[in-house]
Amino acid sequence: MTSTRLAGMTDAGFVLVAVSLGATSWSIFGSQVAFDVAAVLWVIELVRRRGPFSAPPFFLPLLVYAGLTLVSAAFSPDRVASLIDSRQLLLFLIVPVVSHFARGPRATRVLDVIIALGSAGALYGILQYAALGYDSLSPTPESHGRPVGFLGHWMTFSGVLMLVTCAAIARLLYFQKEWLWPAIAVPALVAALVLSLTRNAWLGTIAAVLVLFAVRNWRLLLVVPIAALILVLISPGAVMKRINSVGDTTDPATRDRIAMLRMGAHMVKDHPLTGVGPEMIERVYAQYRDPMAVNPTNPHLHNVPVQIAAERGLPALAAWLWFVIVAIRDLWRQLKTGPAKALSAAGLAAMISMLVAGQFEYNFGDSEFLMLFLGLITLPWAAKQPVA
């Protein structure tokens, strides 16, 4: 294959990666189709170029986690259902694909696409809340429930919105060029996030932004209480009700999550090595249902570490924690020393927001969220690599 054709494939792969990650705010089908084609081009380039495989250090613990997940599936009471659910592990290939096609300055361009398309999704979410009847916690005869943007579920929308908001703020703080349009995008993203009525996404964003402010310039922290006061003064009643419910143990959703933590602990006690199996939480839910539980069943336990331990076992949880530690270590080092500090800040913010929000929602198991999350934490490493 000629060098010109290889260069054309690399360019096509870059466009597909940008479309795939950006489209997580619009369509999981479109996002995955673009990723699938990019993955095929990646395999062809690896074979044709005979170049070395390259990926960030955190990809190794992800592979170990994937292997332990398949072990868990092998011991599942329904191996077929568990193996089918384990198809999501293929999304981990986003890491080497992004590493290959988004090298050097292209990594920043991918981030720009993510923010641009995410901002468009945010504007549509605001429109849904303001004019299309998406203005309550759950569907009623008068309301469709919470805003969903272009996506199919409000929890997916708020999780992706959280990542895009953190990325836009990171870019605004650390990238000196082309700052005007991110400055315009951030208010729309924050407004949509507030109107999503999703507390875990609020907490994840707040935690990530506080860290970014503290690292960039501690004086920026003085802006936080002022911004919080303004939001409280202008927020609709539904938003204020959600704010007041944070930490309220009488809130049904809070009670249900506390009950699920206890249920997860019992599942781990009974199945410490391999868990109950991927996609098996809902099937054993009645067996472990806590007296404090509100809902009769749930597809997952609304907590990332507890879900992983209960579903896939303690070894899988250890591998996941290894992945988290390695990723945070490398993102922190790159944020302090460069290059591509804006990308490193976006990646670190994605990690922090995922971890905080993940104490109340199994966001690591949401395909749209997972694709964008893995892309954001890979882009800083890709930016350091020489362009092929």
C-alpha cells in the first residue's frame, strides 16, 4: 500500500474518531458506527505499516479488567446473557484507536468537536426544559420527565453533559488560543446541566471544577460561592427542590441507593471472586433485596465500585482501581509538566467527575458515557505522540 493511501486512511481515521466521540452527545448508533469503521482502519494500518502497538499505560489494567470480566461471565448462572453483555468490553478499543489517529495537534481538534456537538445537545436540552415539557423528575400527564437532549435517557444525557462541561471548562482555563467560543459554550452547558435535575452529575462537575480551579489558580475558588449564589437565585423551583434534597436520607432515591450498597455488600460476601455475573444483578435482586429498598428491582446498584465488585468480583474491582490510579497519576503528571495541558485537564476532570458521580450512578456501564470518557482520558497521551 502506497504512503499516500496510508496517509489518506490516517486522515479518515482521524475524522471518524472525532465524529465518534462528538456524536456521543447525539446518537449512540452513529457514534458506534463511526468507531467501528475507525477500528477497522486501525487494524489495517497496524498490519500494513507493521508498526508497534501503542496505547497509554492505563490500557493494561483495562485489559486485565476485561479478562476478569470474561472469567466472571464463565461462572455466571446464565453464561450466554453474561457474554452478550460483555460485548461492551470492545469499547475499550477506543483507547488504542484514539491513540493512533488523534496524535499531536489533532487531539485538540477532537476535543473541539466534542465540545461543539455537546454544546448543541445542551441547547436542545434547554429547549426541551423550557418549551417542550421536559421539566419534572419523572413523566406525568403534563410532562415528559427530565431533558434527554438528543439521547434516549436523561441519565445518559446528564452524564455525557457532565463530561463535556468539564472538558469545556478545562479548555477555557488552559488553552490560550481560540478561547472565545468555549467561553460562549460553557454557560449553555452549565445551564443544561442544572436543568437536567441530576444530582450525581452536579456533584461530579462541581468536584472536577474545584480541582481544576485549585490547580490553575487558587484564587479562582473565590468565584465558586458567587456563581453558586447566582445559580440559586435564578434557578427554577424544580431545581431548588433537587438542591434541597441533596443529603436528605428521607428522599426515596437516596434511601434506595443506601439499600443497594448493603445489597451489594451481601452479594460480594456470597460471590467474592467472580461476582454474580455480568447482567445478573437484576436477576438476583429479589434474593438480596433490602427492607429499606424502594424499587422492587433495579438493573444495577447505582455505584460503580459496588457494582463491579458485586457483578464481577473483587479481583475485577482491584483491576479497575489499578486503572483509575494509573490514569490519574499520568494525567496529573502531564497537567503539571505538559504538553497539552488543556487536554490533560479535561482528562483529569473526566476522571474526577466519573468517580464522584459514580458513587451514585453506574456511569462506567453506560456505553455513550464510557466511549466519551475513555476518549477524553486518552487524548492527552495521544497529543504527546509524534504524528505518523
